[in-house]
Amino acid sequence: MIERDLEKQLDFILKGVEDVLLPDELKTLLSNSIKNDKPLNIKLGLDPTAPDIHLGHTVVLTKLRQFQDLGHKAILIIGDYTARIGDPTGRSVLRPSLSPEKIDENAKTYMSQAFKILDESKTEVVKNSTWLEPLKFSEVLNITSRFTIARMLERVDFKKRFSNNLPITIMEFLYPLMQAFDSISIKADIELGGTDQRFNLLMGRELQKEYGQKPQIAITMPILVGLDGVQKMSKSLGNYIGVNENPNEIYGKVMSISDNIMIDYFNLLTRLPKNEIYEMQNDMKNGSLNPSVAKRKLASIIVENLYDKNAAEDAGNNFNRIFKDKAMPEEINEYIINKKNYPSGKIKATTLLTESNLCSSNSDAKRLIDQGGLKIDNNKVSDINLELNLEEINSKIIQKGRRFFLKLVVK
């Protein structure tokens, strides 16, 4: 059932939004939807170019979920056809092609992770190969005839590559047109995307006009800042929170963010009302609310959204055990060391760190030890050249920093 209060709808929809094209049209669209008791078609397209997503990807998913909560129809488009090109947004070179098999494999994990945010029972999932693959060449020509090269070069990344004499393929020019055709196929009323998707969203609006449809409203969401508080969340930068990470890890990572980006996380990753977030922000400013208390609430909400309430409570208790009570977590993963691989009966501390994936490289491991971030059974290791006797470290706990623990098992 559609939320009947227009102002309540607008409050939820505009929370955390970067831009709306056009705000007056949005208000009229929502008013007519309420008047006619007809849900709006809310479009979000995802190209499964990688198997996993992180919280940065969930910003638009959270906004789509808010539309679901308001009674509108969420249409999630799996870009299995557009993924064959790959979105050129922000790219300085052509993306490598993915096989249909790899795209389908990625799409399956995308869905399982996306439905941690979305209400699966209220989500329509469609693949854009359904309408793009059957298009005849004459129909493709008809679409391309409606836009000029000059229009395409208004796109920042294309303009940069053109001015730097870097190649742009005709295929890449087709990408925003293919995404725009998605909007026609599902008769989208509103399309969601990140700020970097503005050009693609506007192309959908323009193509709908050309085909005699009412043009969609484009809503863009900000790019989520990563754990470092500076750069956008990215797996390659290591400042991310993975959707499939365990609850303890997610909780701990959220608690590690700086206070100054906490409100952005509340706005972009939770479905709390705008006035409640604003009240928390004021309370922290006037000193009546400790930021760490607010951050615990944020961590609990995020874990609960991705898992459930019990997981959030357990993660909170685990965090207290480690950071407040200075105790070990109740559950610690095992790392098995095959002693056949070490005929000397010893293993370097740096090797152990890299092979257990606690550190990404040998230099990273040396830096960790040098900074006092490695403990074995609560004893700090300070020698970067230390060799560990396998028999002596069996069943001991290796600890990286304050949040990462492994139980060593020598076999």
C-alpha cells in the first residue's frame, strides 16, 4: 500500500540524496501516484562485472528499499547485456570483456547480496538481455540516429579521453543508449544511480521523450566515503566493508570510522527518518550524546540490515569483549599450518602473516610488526626477522591489531 502522506514520502526519498532532476516533477509524480493509488516504477540497473559488493554499492540499494517501504515498485535490472561492454563511466581505457558465463555467475552472487537490503518479495528482477538481444540492426540505427557525437562528448570521461587522443570505441558510445533503452522497456518513472551515473540517467530521460514516454526523474546518490574517511569506498583501496563479511568484522569496521563521516553513513546506509538523524547530530554537537554511543547504534543497524537482530547483538557483545573488557572473542577462526611445507620446523613471522592473509605483502607484514601490531598469545612481537617454532605455536592465538584473531593449528 502506498504511503498517503506526501511530505513523509518526500522526507524519506530526499534523505541523503545528492541531486534530483527535477524536484517539482517529483512532487507532482508522487501526488498523482497517491491520488490514483498507483505505485511508481523505480528503476535501478546493476551490471554484474564483479562477484561481490560492498557497502558503497548498497547506497542506491538502500534508497530503492526506501521506495519499497513507501509502497512503490522496485525494478532491479541485471545488466547481463550491458555488462558485455562494461560501463565506461570514470574509465580512461576500454574495459576488458566478460564472458556470458562469468556475467551469469556474478549475477547470482549479486542477487544474494542485494536481497540483504531489498525486500525480495517486492522486487521485480529482469535481465536487460531480454529486450536488448532481440533488437534488429535497423532498430539500433533508429536509436543512434537520435543522438549526436557532440552530445556523447559532453560526458566528462569521453571528453578527457578524446582530448588526450585516447581511443573511444563506438561500442562504448552505445552503452548509455542501451541503459536508456532499459528505461523505455520497463516504463521507468524514476531511475536511481550514483553521482557518476548522471549522464546515463539523463540519456534515459531523453530517449523516453523521443519514444513518446513520460520522461523519468533521475535521482543520484553520493559516493560513500571509505573507512579512511577520505577516498571513496573501494576494494582496491582496502577501505571497504563487504556485504558478505561476518557480523563481527562489519561491526568492528563501522566502529573504526571517524566521527565526522558517521552522519553520512546514517543518511546513506540506514532507513532511519531524517528528523531522527538530525536530532542525533544535534545531540552530539551539544554534548548530550556520546559519538561512540551513536556509532554503536549505526553498527548495530547495519549488521541487522545485512543479517538479523541477534547477529547485531552478538557482534556488539563481541566488540565489548575485545575493546572494553580486553578479552578474546568467543569464536576464533583456525589457520592450519602444514608442517610438511616447513622441513626446518620453523616459519618466519612475516611469512605467517602473509600466508594467513592477515597481511597483503611481506612489506605490509614487516610494517605491522615494526609498528607493534602483532601479538602471539597476547605477547607483542617486535622482531621483523623472528622465526617461530611450529611445535611451540600450535594452538596459540595470533592477533593483528585489535580486531583480527586466528588460532594456529599445526598438522
